[in-house]
Amino acid sequence: MANFSTLDKLDRKIIYELDLNSRIAASKLARNLKVSREVVDYRIKRLIENKYIRSFYTHIHSEKLGYTSYRVYFKIKGMDENEEKKLIEYFCNHENVFWVVSCNGAYDLIIHLAEQDAYKFNEILQEFLQRYDSYFISKDITLVTRLYDFRKSFLSEKSVNYQNPVIYGLKKSFLEIDKKDAEILKLLSNNARIPVIEIAKRLNITSSAVIYRIRELEKKEVITGYSCTINSPNLGLVYCKVFLTLNFGDKKKQQELYQYCLQHQNIIRILYCIGHWDFEMDIMAESTSLFNELLKEIKKRFSEIIRNCESAIITQSYKFDHFPGSYKALK
């Protein structure tokens, strides 16, 4: 396992730039970093081979296409390795499930899924429970109303005072797309750096048609960016989640909490939810002690509006998609 602090400056700069725009051409990235194209190609290849970069993903706003995001949090009874493997495979193989992680703390397993119809979501959930309810001690469900995906500013040498987050869920739309657009989204979801010519070949259309379709999806804000997923355990980073139940009487303090998250380099994502709690944070830190210090500071600084606080440390991520039926990261 690597230690994040041992990554040299160039590797950190490359990961940071790819997180800002993972679809950037290697030649342009090389110019930005003042190194050769060959060095950039070699470094990216090495980061992938060492599994420091897990995938290059596309910010796809499924809510624009009528989907609602739900998260289900499970406490699990003891089960043997084979049973756990089957449970994980079941969730990973479901096309509506976007995210599957195991964790320690308040929960043992978290899944994120998207569905256009609340009744259909209930059918999916009931199907899960009919198969595996005997394994679950309890479950909590949240409906995600807004999600702010921050850039991983801890990768940058420069101090970042303000981040421009990718925002999901401000308004639900019901845009219709054809099969070819859907295939493009499935391909780009986990393969943001896939060449246009490769997409054209798979869809049996011209490269210019692919470029036009991607630009139209960007104009409609179905696609709003391209980033990369880093493999936190392989970099010696701790990936944590914090669940806050808030007192909504103090709007000023709520805004201060948002600004605090926006400016803190270790907070990489926040969610506003309807369900068991109201506010959720994703945090990446170099150690559990640093995470504990940050959590202590948050609870002290915002004690006036935090009614309850729980947390979990993610131990393994099995799936991370942004669109139903997404193709796996191409090797």
C-alpha cells in the first residue's frame, strides 16, 4: 500500500488535473504541466496500473432524465465470506444500483440506486429484501435532494479558498434521449477518456456524429464534466462518511456549515437528504486520527444545529456508476 504523502508532485498534479477534467487530451495536459507528452502518458499508465486511479468517470445528471436518487444503508448480521460475496454481486449486477460500498461504523453496507418511479423503487427494494432480509439487522433509506461534488483540492499544492462544485438534483427534468445517446452515456460513465473514434466504432456512426451528440448532452447539462476516481485504500487514504441530523431553525448557521464544507480540502462531497438524517458528508483524510480531529471540530463548531451525528469508514468500494446500465471501466 502506498502512502499518499509519498506521491511525487507530478503524480499529484496529474491526478488533480484529471479530476478537474479527465477528458483532457494528453498533449494539452503535458503543456499545462510543462512536461513531455510521453511523460504524461507514462505517468497516467503507471497510476492506473498501480490502481491509484480507479476509473475516469463522467458527471451524468440522471435527474435530468427523470431519475430520483435513493440511498439504502444496511446493518448486517454475521455472514460467511461466500454469502457476503453473493450479496455484493447481486447489488453490483443490478443496473439501477450506481454505488456499492462496505464500511465500518454506523453501517456495514451502503447502496445508491436511481429509479424514475417511486413505486418501481419500492419493487426493487422489496426484491432485495425477499432475497436477503435474513442478513439485515436494520436498514435506513434516504432520498437525495441535492448533491455537491467538490474537486479534490487536497491533491493541489495551492490553497483552494473556494470550490466550484458539480451540483446534482437542483431540479428534476424529464428529457428524452434516444438509444444512441443512452449508449454514449453508458460508455462515458466509467470511461471518460474513451476516444471519440472508439465510441463511433461501437455505435456504428461517424466520429462527427459522436462529437455532436456529446456536445448536445453537455448543452442540456446531462453531462457537466469529467473526473477521476482515486483508489483511497491503495493510496493510504481514509474515506469516511458523516451523517448529520440538523436543527433547521438557524438558517445562518446552516449556510456557515455549507461554506465550511466548500472551503475544507478534505471534504469531497455533501448531500442534502430526506430520511433518517438531513445532511451527509464524504471525507478523505490521510489517517483516522485526522478524520477524528475534523469530526470533533465540526461537532464543536456547529453544535447549535447538529442534533445527532453518526459516521462510518468505507473499507471497500465495489461499484461506482453514474447511469443505469453503465459499462465497466475498459482496460
